Amino acid sequence: MSYSLHSKLLRRYPWVIPLLIFLILVIVYSWALQGLSVDFGLLRSSWPYITDFISRLFPPDVTVIDIAVKALIETVQMSIWGTTIGAIISIPIAIASANNIAPRWLQWLANLLQNTVRSVPSIILGLIFVAATGLGAPAGTLALGIYTIGYLAKFYQQAIEAVDQRSIESLQVMGASRLQIAQYGILPQIIPLGLGYTLWMFEYNIRAASVLGVVGAGGIGFQLKSYIDGFEYNKATTMMLVLLVVVTVIDSFSSQLRRRLDSM
């Protein structure tokens, strides 16, 4: 009776639900803004400092273009190896965490591992590996590899859980092992989607590698931080522009490749 009454009220006043959602959003965002303690007066008075800093970035100093290109090549190399290492390790973790093929206890452990890795910022991973291997690209590559696991393992897991369940059931009926189910029933279905996720992660790792340079983990970020610390803002601008061009080119190429993979 109560359910019927609620249905009649909703049909008669269809605007109630959208209004409630809107009020909840207002409350949530008001609460979040209050926690930020934003000083709008300070923001208005800070514009001269912002414009002064931006003005120092121009014009770019093209005399360091060769240094920028070398540092960018190192960044791309770090991203290739970091993404590859992370992708390889992510595959068994994703299989172990998928709820359609793995036992419950193994899912729990694999998901705990994923959450643990994702909870550690890439900067912290960079600091850990810089302490272990010293300054340079090896530390950045290892940090990217571990950082990649936290995301690609989750993406792969979602792809595995979205496969056609009938193919898995058919293999189970035939007496296939878990490894055979993964090899013949799941991998053929998730490879296009998995490659798309991996390409996206590669793009992201190029940006992340530039951030890791701040802690001395190699790549273009290391040069960028060095120039900023030395107040050589024009040279830093050249680094950022070179990074922007390469990221844009890679994004365009990988977007086209992902579209082809999606159509497979």
C-alpha cells in the first residue's frame, strides 16, 4: 500500500526527485566549500603576483631546445618501460581480483593489493626508489611501474568482469582449468579493451614522469625543476612547450589507435 502511494505521489509530482537531488548537491558542495576556507579577498589581491610570474615565463629560451629534446626522450623511455612493467604485473592481479573467475579469498587479497598501491602517491614512490637506486631514470621507471599497477590492474579487472559469462560457463562444463578459462575464454575478449587502457596509461605516465622529476627521478621534470629553482623561467617554458607538443601528438595517435581497437 505504501509503495503504491509513493508511486502515485511521484507520478503526480515528478519534480520532487530532481529537486531533492539538487538540494543534496547544494548541501554537499556548500559543505565542501566551507572546508576549503577559501579567502576570496586574498584571491583577488593575488592577481598581480600571478600575472608577474606568468610574464617571466615568456619568451621561451630556445637555446635549450636540445636539452629539452634529450630530457623528453628519456621521459618517453621511462614511460614505455614503466607502463610495460606495470601492465605485465597487472594481468595476474586483475585475474585474481575478478569476481567471475577467482575465489572470494583471492579477490579480497588482490583488491587489497590494488587499493594499497593506489593509495601511495607517485611522488612517494619516486622518493622510495630514488633512495634505493639513486637519482635518475631507473628510479622514475620503477616508480611508474608500481604506480601503473594500481590503475591498470583495476581497469583489466573491470574488463574481465564484463566478458560474456556464457563462454566461461562453456569452458567450465568442458572441465577447463582456471588458467585455461583465462587463456581461451577471457583474454580474446579483453585484449582490445586492455590495449586501449594500456595506451591511455602510457599517455598518463608521460605526464606523471615529468612530475617524478621533481624528486630527482629523471626525465624532463628534473630539468624543469632545475630551471625553476634557478629562476630560469624562460628555459622552463621551453621544457613545458616541448612536453605539450609531444603529449598532444601521442594523444592524437593513441586516440586513433584506441578507436580502431574498439571497432575490432
